[in-house]
Amino acid sequence: MKKILVALVLSTVMLSGCGMFRSSKAWEKAKQENPLEIPPNMDRPNVSDALTIPTVNAQHEQAAATTVSPNSLHLPNDVDSAYKRVGLALGNGDIGAIASQSDAEHTYQVKMAPKMELGSKQGFLQRHFSNTQDAPGSSGSPTSGDKAAPTVMVQVKPAADGGSIVSATGDPQQVGRLIGALRARLGG
């Protein structure tokens, strides 16, 4: 029994710590090194022209001011290719669905999708593990069945300075959403 007790005490002392046998910690001896020095024969690149603002003539500035509005965006393409690009961007489906289109007039009628809400009335576990299911044909969104989806009219017209202008009319909030999404996808 004494041998087991001695072995137990000895193993406890041996396993308990290397800290008992060391008197100082390595990080207490650390010191800060000198900062790097640039050798004298190396030159810095010239950066004086890196942040200059180019001048713009008054005519181009006036044309840009008349064509840019919150409900429109300017694309460098001609009207036909801009109309196709807008159609592809709208066809993605997450903004809304194209209800109708007119190739002759270069217009789209877009049925806007309901805006996704940040909050939910159910918690994470309740949404994923509850036994209740949505009725067939419903999207599960609390705002999906409340009212008809708003529509926005999108038109592509030629711009005065070349290129084309994409404009939208309808509910101002939905127009802002649509133009913002088109700006993100198409630039301009």
C-alpha cells in the first residue's frame, strides 16, 4: 500500500508540472526588434500623379447630369444589346418575373417579387423542425398573400451621348429596388 501511495505521489509530482521546475517564462524575455530600414540605394516610386482628379469638359458634364437620375441608369451599349442585357438580368428571377415585354418598344413589365424580411416570427428550431407545413402554393412568407405584387415598367431608350438609358416607372420603392439590382448586375 505504501508503494502505491509513493508511486501515486511521485507520478502526481512528475505530471503536475514542468512549471514547478522552470523559474521564468519565455515571453518575459522577449524584446522588440528594430523596425526594418530601407537601404539608402533604393528609391521610392513616384506617386505624385497617382491621385490626380481628371478635368471634365462642361458639355460632357451637362449631358451626364441630364441623363442620370435615381430611376434610371446609363449603359454604354446600343439600345438592342442593352435591352437584351436588361432582359437577361431580369430573367434571373430574384428581383421579380417578367410579366410582359415588347421588343419593338424595348420595354419590360416586371412583376416584383416580395421583399425578403430580415426577421421571422418563428425561431430557427421551430422553422426547421416543426410538423406544420405551408399550404400548397404558398411561399411561407407572411407578406406573400396580403396583396397583389406591384409591377414596374422598364424601358430602354437611346441616350444623347451614345449608349442607352434604362428607366423605370411605378411604385417608387419598387423602382429603387429594381434599378439598384440592375446597377449591381450591369454596372452604370
